[in-house]
Amino acid sequence: MSLESNSNFFEETMDQSNATQKPEPDLASTQRDPEEESVHRALEGYYHAGKAPWDTGVTPPELVALVAGHGGLPPGRALELGCGTGTNAIYLARHGWEVAAVDLIDRAVDQAREKAAEAGVAVRLLHGDATRLDELDVPGPFDLFFDLSCYCGVPLHRRDAYAAGRHPFGRRSLVVILADFWAWGGTVTRSSGPRIRGSSG
């Protein structure tokens, strides 16, 4: 599934979110335009129902290979974008990484904090917008950026901000984007500086 098809998925499911559910007010909502607010409500609907399809509770094999496989990366500092309930942030922390993780949905962040506490690992979990990292207390720089399906939910007009927001926080960084949450088909990119590549399906 391509980034475009994932984007279409989000557009189609926005209208299917629970119309009676009202998101809890937050300061960031005053900065979102109608398209961003629609994405936010759709995502809230998934977590409210406990059925976020990308939040499987299973760390993708690409990340496992990158961290624990032959010739894997040595532990460093990692930032996960769109961390959901914390599965991958916790996996990284268990393998010696210093991890910060961001998600737009407060319910997901709360669940991630509970899971990290149960796992006995330290993860800096932040509730906020991955396209506005400059507004968060993000403790860069980082050696690894990890994104599983966050980018595909970012409205088109915010994707440049998403990409630009990585640069102040990266050093000779590895950027990992697994854009397709329906199948493990993401592209792992090693780079000498922050770059972004997505899955072509």
C-alpha cells in the first residue's frame, strides 16, 4: 500500500469516527485547521474504540533487525513519531536506547506511560503534534528517528513541516519510516543526515 493509498484510507475513515464523541479540549486544538482536526478526531475514535489497526502490540521485524540483528545499531538516542501505545518505544528502551516518543492522541500516550511503567523502562512520552516538534520539549539530538504509519496520516499541507521538523534534532541520523501499517513493507534508510523515504507498498 502506498503513502497515497494510506492517505486515502485516513480521508475515508475520518467521516466514520464516532460523531457523538467530543475530543477533550487541549491547547493544540486552537492551532489545527479543519483537515487537521478531522484527522485528530478520526484517530481519537480509533483509540477510544481500542481498534487502531496500526497499533498491533508487535514490534515490526525491520526494527527488530535494525536493533538486534547481525550488525545492528549500537544503542543511542531515538525519537519515535506517532508512538501510539508505546510498543516500539518500549522495545527500544529495553535494548538500551534513550527514547523520546510523541503522539497526537492523549489516550494513546497515557496507555504508553502505563505500559512503560509496567515494563520497568524509562521512555520520555510527549503528547503533541509530530509536525510541530519545536513546540514540544523534545530532548534532541537523536541518532534514530522511527515512524510507523504516522507520516501517512499527516495532512498533505503539513508534510513539509513534518520533514523540516526533523533537521534540528538529527545528527548523522538513521531515519526509519514504515509507512504501510497493513503489512510490514516499509523502507529502511541509512543516511548521513536526516532524510525521509516511505514504503511504496
